[in-house]
Amino acid sequence: MRLTDRKKEILREVVSKFIEFAGPVSSQNLAENSGLELSPATIRKEMAELEDMGYLTHPYTSAGRIPSDKGYRFFVDNFIKDKIKLQSGSSKALARVNLDVDKDMELEAILQKSSEQLARLTSYLSMIVAPAVYHSRFRHLEILKFNGGNLLLVLITDTGRVFKRNFIIEGDYNSLDFQSASNILNQQLKDISISDIDYKILKIPENNSSLIPLIKKILEIIKSCGQETLLYNRIFIHGASSVLNQPDFINLKKIQEILSIIENEYLLLNLLLDISGDNEELIVKIGSEIFAEGPDDLSLVASRYKIYGYSTGAIGVLGPKRMDYCRVIDIIGAFVESFKQIFNMKA
């Protein structure tokens, strides 16, 4: 059988109405409440063929049809594909994303507030992954000396993240030495990726050669911060109760399956980190496309976002397959655009 234009229109109506009303869609319903101008008998025949082709299915207790994963995929790829290009969120969505932040607010606070608002706007589970430390760039460091020879290294990255590390070092270094070492590194490492920092790229003045062991120790500590990728690849999650309140998840088994997913931060973190590439290209995964094993009742809408043009994180929404894809895509796009504005302000 061929997927004719008429079948495509009927499929679009079925998916749209199922998303809106959360119930199986009958041929009588479409005949009376759509612009198809077809008889119930004609629609019924076309729906039966769409089911044979794998685009629709039906609960055994109902004569109405609901979309299959294949039906949702066709709907997303063919009827809202222009939105998936994600140039930016619509002006209407941007107006709803009103993040109350200032230039002195730390990255974690901004992302936490964003995840809360994203959950409120979508009524689904929101997830935002902070940029990996290893992909962040050096902005500034300070060395503080305390009584007893204890030292504190304070590292600030381009994303506004602050790392503090206590350390000790052999040698008779004074406060002036620590300041000189800090000045050399602040001048020569600014905007260098943490992953690219290496002693070989530095040019140490001859009159500061005595600082080389200290500088190498500082570089070792900086690199150790970058190696802690998973620890500091933080994920901010909000809205678990909103997902469980969806009519799609009413029986205990489904609720337990969904809970096992949304309570697993490591799984959700890797779900977003698996988004390929560094471009801000939105992806939609539907049902069985998300997990090789596990519940197939969910859909994921997600995108990368960039901070200062290079450090990348990810933002996404996990909800029922019956989610309002158009609205969610618009909102995700608006957040990506808002992040650009916020972090340009902080730069």
C-alpha cells in the first residue's frame, strides 16, 4: 500500500487529536470534527489501512485508533520538521521564558532556575546538563596562603564555575611567588580550553625559573578539575510529579517503570550527553528509540546549547509520547536563545 496524501492528512488528524484529548480517535470523530470532508466509512477504511502499514494501532477495548511509534515519527518528521531546525524559539515562547537572572549569578543557580521554569512551562520532566568542565575554558585563578603552609587554589572557568582545591607544596615560596605564578598563568592561559592546558604552551620568564615546580603543581591541579567530568557534568532535573500525573501513566506497572527512569540521574545525564555533535540542532526520540531496554511510553525532545560560543551543555524534556511536540520544541528553542542572551551578558 502507498501512503497517499489522504492517508497523511488522516494520520495527522489522528495524532493531533490524540495529543489533545488523550483518547483513541474514531472515524466518526474525525468525520464530525475535522476538515477532512470524508464519510466515516471512508475514514474507517483508510485508518484500517494505516494500521496495516504500522502507523496506527488500537487498544483492544476501543474501536478508535492511536498513533504507533512509526506514526508519531512520521508526524514529527513531516508535519513539524521546520520547527526541528531550531533557529530560535518563537517570539511567543521567548516571552514566556523570563529568567530572572543577573550577571553575577553563578552558572548552577541559572540552570537550576531554568530547569524549574522549563518543567512549569511544559508540565513534563525537565533536564539541563551543565557544560563539561573538560570543555570549559580558563578564565582566572588565585592562590591563597594560610597559616601552616596550607594553600587554596581558586579556579574560575568561562562558564562561571568556581573550583576550590586545597594543596601543599615543598619549597620556600612566599606570597609574592604565589602572586607571580598566578599572574603568569592568568596572562597566558586565558580562554584556553581546560583540556588543552599543558606546561609546554607556557613561556616562563628566566627571572621566574624558580617558580617552575610551583607552576607545574598548579597545572596538575587544574587538569585534575577537568578530569572530574562526570562529577561536575551536573544535571538539573525538575518536574517528576508532572510526568506521573499524565493520563498516559495510570497503572501501577507503568508508574513504577517511569519512576525507575526519572529517579536515575546517571541514566538521564547520559541520555542527554548522547546527543551527537556540538551544534544546537534539536532532536526528537520517540518510544523505543530512547532506550534499548525499558519503557517505550516516553518521548525526548532535546538540544545542545552553547555558552560563549564554545562550551556546550544540553537541555531536554522527557514526557509521554503523546506530548505536544510543537509547543515543547518552541519552548526548548526559547531556552537555548535565552541562554545565549544571558551568557553574552555575563561575558
